[in-house]
Amino acid sequence: MGSGCSTNIFFSITTMIIAIPTGVKVFNWLYTILYSKKKKTPLFFWFISFIIIFSIGGFSGVILSIPNLDFIFHNSMFLIAHFHSVIIGGVLFGYLAGLQYWFPIIFNKKNFKLLSYVNISFWFFGVILTFFPFYILGYLGMSRRSITYYNLYWYKLLLISFFGSFIILISIIIQLINLLYTVSI
């Protein structure tokens, strides 16, 4: 945001251009789900979670492509929420879906399906509870890169975010238990 007018215009335009093929891919995935046989496997729910979290991160990216709003939100927790929604939705959920699929094949074993469903739901709700309060905090003006915050109204949202990260920790433990179960049977 401090790079000058022409640089800011360039990044705004490229962000808007990136949104077009990304939106096409999301609609492609949604139509693939709509017109396919839906098996309610853990991979299906990883994919649904991926689409939801990634789309919300993408919508916030379109908001950040507007220069006036980017000037307001760029140094706030809104940008942190956007980044983590896109990365966790796009990269981590895809990695965990691949781990869910390939790990039992590599070891020629079956994983515990109920634990897989619990793991997916914990990851999904943990990510929502961790990073969505950051959108609100960024909108309320909470800046990033600061040690202490003096607005007492923000602590409730930060506590919700902490609770969400604790749910993510529980889901990591569930994932490890499921992987150990897969190897041990």
C-alpha cells in the first residue's frame, strides 16, 4: 500500500483478473458435484470444506482488490484472515484430503471412517472459529503486528479465535490417532 499509485493500480487489476479464472474453477467444481454420484465419503466432505473456506477467502480477496478498501484493510487482521482462508482452504485441506486418500493405500489398510468424519468437522469448524473473527476484527480496525491491544471489545473475538485454534489442535491429534490406527491394524 505504500508503493505508489501505479503499483497499487497494477496489484488491484491483477487481483481482479485472478478472481475470474478462480471463480470459473469454483463453479466448475460445484457443477461437478451437482451432476456426479455423490458418495458421502470423507474425501467428499474434505472437498466441500475446501470449496467453502477457499471461496470465502476468495471473496475477501475481491474486497481487497478495491483500492479504497485495500487502503483501509491492508494493515489489519482482515488481510490475515484472507490469507489464512485461502492457504488453509486451498493448500492444507487439499493436502489433508490427499493424506486421507493415499495413506491407507500406501499401507494397504483401512482407516477409521468415523474418526475421519470427526476430524473433518473439527478442522472445518476450527478454521471458521479461528479465522472468521479476524475478518470482524479487521473491519473494526485491529491492526496486525502488534503485541498488545487496548480495545476491550476485541478480547471476546480473540477468545473465540483462541477456542477455534484449540479445536484445530484437537483435530491434529485426531488426525495422528487415525494415522496410527491405520498403520496398526
